[in-house]
Amino acid sequence: MEQSKKAVAKIQVVKMIDLAVYQEGSIISRTIIDKKAGTVTLFAFDEEQGLSEHVAPYDALVCILDGEAEVTISGKVYHLKEGEIILMPANKPHALKAVKRFKMMLIMVKA
């Protein structure tokens, strides 16, 4: 998984969906905000790509910007499409998989 080391730093108007570009067979991420209080990261998942089950110590909000994803939280599967959001609670196992290629914004709240 490739990740930009610099967050978007200057004030500008951009089309959010264009900040993470699909790449065949890959997951691309781009950090927009990286602060002690939390992070905002955009992801582009090619079809069938995903993140294996893991646990995070913080609440995270997934916002689907394009495509279709399968999100599993504590063993329950949720199918999300463009425009839908889901909260992944802290300390609950979760995983994501692209049913169709998809883009998402992940907002992680640390404070």
C-alpha cells in the first residue's frame, strides 16, 4: 500500500474523489490531515483488493465516495455503496474489501 508522506498542506478547493487515483491490483492512499486529534485519509481500492481484519484503538468513520465495498465489523458484513458511511468502533475487529473498485475517505478520531 503506497502512502503519501505529506498531507495536503495549502488551502485550496479540490475535487476530493480525484485525490486518490485507482491503480490496477493496488490500494492507494493519500493523507489529507494528520494531527494528534485524528487523521483524514483517502483510499482507492482496485477490485478484489482489501485490508485484512485488524483492530484500531480509535473510532473511524468510512465514507464511500465511489464504487462498492464490503466492510466487516466484529464478524458482521455490511455492503456499502457510493454516498454511504459506517462507523467502525474502536477496539472492534474490522476488514474492508472491494466488491467493485471503490474510493473512500477514512476519518480516524483519536481525541
